[in-house]
Amino acid sequence: RDDSIVAAIIKCANFAAIKHANQRRKDSEKTPYINHPIGVANILTDEGHVYDLDVIQAALLHDTVEDTDTTLDEIERHFGKTIRTIVDEVTDDKNLPKAERKRLQVVHAKTSSHNAKLVKLADKLYNLRDLERETPEGWTPERVKEYFLWARDVVGNLRGTNDVLEQKLDEVLERNIHKN
Ligand code: NDP
Ligand code: ZN
């Protein structure tokens, strides 16, 4: 049983690494993009104490459909229906305008499944830590500020899911959202 769990996790990490191979994060080091999904999965285990295999697999795959040529059918073929559904829940509809996508993330957060909420919490925590560490090239301070305010709204609709992750999100939001 352990063998199949290890194999399932590595299969996802490998799939995501291949799909994100030519992508970089928006930081000055141009960090390989794969650091992000691996880091999100690591936040779930190391900080959130989440060990549910479906959640960890979905975390590793969570940006493949949104940010690469990967389709949900492809995810289902390789990893099954359960993981497809979680990945689908955390994937923005790229056909919509950006502002509408951001609005819908806030709305959809509320009614997402527990497993999708876990992935979203860890994803937001990773991205907010990235933004706190360094402003992406070309971003104005206003854009960073807007991002923290929007993330606070998303996180507000993910509550009651994981105490540790929510506490750490509250702390990073508190440090970066200044009244007035
Ligand atoms: P983007 O959605 O374009 O970028 C943020 C996303 O990039 C994160 O959610 C994360 O997503 C990924 N990412 C990659 N590297 C990093 C990193 N180092 N730090 C943080 N995130 C990283 O940003 P916005 O949400 O700001 O853009 C969308 C909105 O902003 C739109 O409404 C647009 O109209 C507006 N906009 C505003 C501008 C302004 O100056 N105010 C300028 C341009 C657009 P993932 O988890 O998927 O990797
Ligand atoms: Zn992400």
C-alpha cells in the first residue's frame, strides 16, 4: 500500500514537472515554476498536517490545467475522476476576462469542496509569502496591495477548513494590509 502511495505522488510531481518545464515564477531569480506546486503540497503536509493522498496529488497538479496545455480529460485519464474534480475546482476559466476570474474565485471559494479549499488555502499562502518576499518585476505597489486585499476576500470564504493554514494566512495578511 505504501508503494502505491509513493508511486502516485511521484507520478504527479513528474507530470507537473514535465508540463511546467519551460515556465518560471514571476520573481527576479526566475525560479522554476515547479517549485510552486511542490511548495504548495509541502505546505499542506509540513504545516497543515494534511496527508490525504487526493489532496496532495491535486496540489501537485493544481496549476497544470490553468497554466499549461493540460486538459481536465488528460488529468482524469492519468489520475482518475476524484483528482480531476479537485483540479477543476481550483482552475480559473481562462475564457473569462481577468477581473471576472478574480471575482469568481471569491464567489466559488465559499462553495468549494473541503479538499479544494485545502489546496486553495495552501496556494494562497505560498503566493502571499512570495509577494511578501519580493515584488514581481513590473508590479506597482498598488497592484501588490490589490492582490493582498483580493486574497483576503478569497481566504474569508475558505474559513473553517484548516486552523493552522488559516492562522498563517491571517498573519501574512495582517503584516501586509495596512489600515487607511
Ligand atoms: P496575476 O494573476 O497576473 O499574477 C498573480 C499570480 O501569479 C499569482 O496568483 C500566482 O498564481 C502567480 N505567480 C507567479 N509568480 C508569483 C510570485 N513571485 N508572487 C506571487 N504570485 C506569483 O496578478 P493579478 O492578480 O495582480 O492580475 C490580475 C488582475 O490585476 C486583473 O484584474 C488585472 O486587470 C489587474 N492588473 C492590475 C495592474 C496594476 O498595476 N494594478 C496591472 C496589470 C493587471 P499561480 O498560483 O497560478 O502561480
Ligand atoms: Zn498556484
